[in-house]
Amino acid sequence: MNAGDTIVAAATPFGYSGVAVIRLSGPGVSRLLEQTTGRTSYKNRVATLSDLLSKTGETIDRSLVTFFASPRSYTGEDLAEISTHGNPSIVNEVLSLLIGLGARQADPGEFTYRAFINGKMDLVQAEAVASLVGSKSKENTRIQQKIISGDLSILLNRIRSELLDLLSALEHQMDISEEDLDLEYINQLEKRVHRIQNDVDSLLGTFKMGQLFNSGVSLVLSGPPNVGKSSLFNLIANDDRAIVSDQPGTTRDVIDLEILLSGVPVRIYDTAGIRGAENSVEKEGVYRAIQKRQSADIVLSVYDSPNAIPQHAERDENIIYILNKTDTHKANVGNGVIHISCKDGSGINTLLIKIKEKIGVEKISTDLTYLSTKRQFSALTDCSRFLGAAATLCLNRASDLEIISYELREAAGSLDVLLGKTTAEDIINNIFNNLCVGK
């Protein structure tokens, strides 16, 4: 990525639509607009009807051009959005024209990258942009919008500010202290460190829920052949995706479909019945079923005979045991086993409630801000660890203040990594490369 040139990209997917948007950002935006529309200036942040002209003066399309002057733009640079008719041939011609006049095709995520390096957002907000673009539920959309608007960054910067104030006071204490440590000062220091650590740990506690809404969970249907796994898959999915037959071994490969449960994306997998296979194709299906079961977040273990269900089934945290075909038998198996009938649909609502319980879905609080990426969780975990070490050193009255100061500086460094102030370049590039072109 080169921040010194002018970039261009389609900001909407290629295809036929009413409107398509093309983005420009960089020092040459005004020149390119003049060359393609003939207009020497545009009113800032006002959509202006303009003809887009080819190099020979022919009209390519009549469009709306909105100019955003630096620094009050998404990227912090001069930026323009050209809204054309949504025909791929028009979009391609405009892109080719602008590239021919000196613009460069933007890399994935380069517009947001420029917003980051120009101080328009931090790395936490940039990650939220990527999550928002790929969001699959309104709940996660709201979570990411809160992060983009700065809610999480404000919390992190407040913690960082408190930590830097603490460090400054500690450095001052080190300058004025002689050999004896002020025990009252150490007591107060330990309390302040613990208070900051509690704030960090509170944020860490939001990660599980944030990741659920951002990344979702996998749910695998597993069990012997012909117990009704495919029928249950179709019922949960509310779609006849899986072939249902009385013939054992009908399902040979893994079939999957994604649904939303309380705003959480759930990828459901229907797998082959686990048994001693008779041919190579079925053996491969059984092997894939076992592999998928082992990697699942939640397993729906389906049976049609009470005697086949393991004892103490309630002890398996990630497995829900299901007894199907209760329309043909009246056996009552305890231990948390869910009784259903795929034929008449009984017990399905109870099963869905149990799945939500296993997922751990809680009612979203609009007062909460969630962590949603492993990078955020890892950096804050490091911060908490350093703070914990500093608090422990405070309890040891013989500890050197310089060692305590070192742990606190490391905690502050973890927050800097999280916000992108000192993050390694390869990590930053990976974050932006996962964004789509034009964003």
C-alpha cells in the first residue's frame, strides 16, 4: 500500500443494480474529477449531477459526484464518491478511464487503511469495519456500529490514560524516594492497579458473547444411521436440504446450512451415520462425520432407542442427547435427554431452547461494549497479566519500584498494541487485507 498516490475502486459489488458507487481517494482527486467531468470545482459534501466523459469527450454516464475535502472525509484525504448507473460495463469503463488518467486500483481494505494511518480511526475500529461488512445479524451489526463509533476505543483509552497517570506518579515517587519505601503509597498503588485490572477483566468477560455474534458456532448432527438426523436437519433449517430415506446410509457427505438463533450465526452440519462402513465411499463419509463431530462447538447426538443413549449424558458439556421417534415409543429417558419426533415436530422448540442455552446466548445490553476478535482478547489478556504481576509485587513490600514500573509499562504497551499505536506491520496488513476492495 502506498499512501502517497490516488486510489480508485468500486465500492459496490459488480452486477446489475440501480446504482453503483466508485470511490477515489488521494491528492489527485480534484484533478481526476476535472478531467472526467469538466468541472473545475465541487461544493464540499454536496452531491452534484455530472456527466462522466471519455477521453474523446463522449458521455459515459450521467452520475452524482460527491466530493469530501481533506481532512473531513472517511480516509482523511480528498475523497470522492461517484454514483453511476449499476451496469458492470459502465463501472468498468469509468474505472479504466480513471486508472488511465493516473489513479491506481486500490488494494483490499486500502481506504480503511488510509483512514487508520491518517488518524481517522484506530485499529479496533478498523476491525469493526471488517466485521460490520461481513455481519450476519442485526445484533452483531449494532455491536460493530458501537465499536466504529468509538465506544470500545473510549473505554480502552480511559484505561490507558489511568495507567499512564499511575506510571507518571510512580516515576515521580521513584525520583523523590530514598531507601525506605512509603508503605502507605504502596498500599494505595496496589489498590489503583487492582481497580484498573478489574476494568480490563470486565472487558475480557465480554469476549465470549462478542465472538459468538461475530463468528458464530458450529453445530453437528451425529449418531447411528437411520435415526432421523437428516429429518431433524431439515426441521431446524426449515428447508428440505437433506435427502430423507428409510434406507440406512443415505447421507454420504457432510451437508451444511447457516441459520440465526437469537442473532448468533449457527452453521448446522448433517453427517453420515456412524457405523462400520461397507464400501470406500461410505467409509469416507463416516470418517468425515467423525472429524466434524470432533471439531464441533455443539454436537446433537441423535438416537431412536432409549437403550443406546449413554448414562450420565448430562455431564457432556458440548453434547445434547436427543431421543427421536417418540411418536412410535413412549420411553422416558432422563438425564437431560431431549425427546422429539421429527414426524410430528414435537419437542423441536424445547430442543432449540436447549441449543440456545448451550450456546450461552444472553440478552444483549445496549450499555455493554463487546470484544469480538481474538487479537483484542489476546492483547487485553496480556494487559491483565502485567497488571496482576504489578499488584503482586506491591503486596511484597520489599519489591523494587522499578520492577513495578516495568510491569505497568508492559501493560500500557499491550493497550498500545490493541489500539494500533505500536502494532507490528504484518498484523496491521493482515487486518486490512481481510477487508473487501473499495472499503
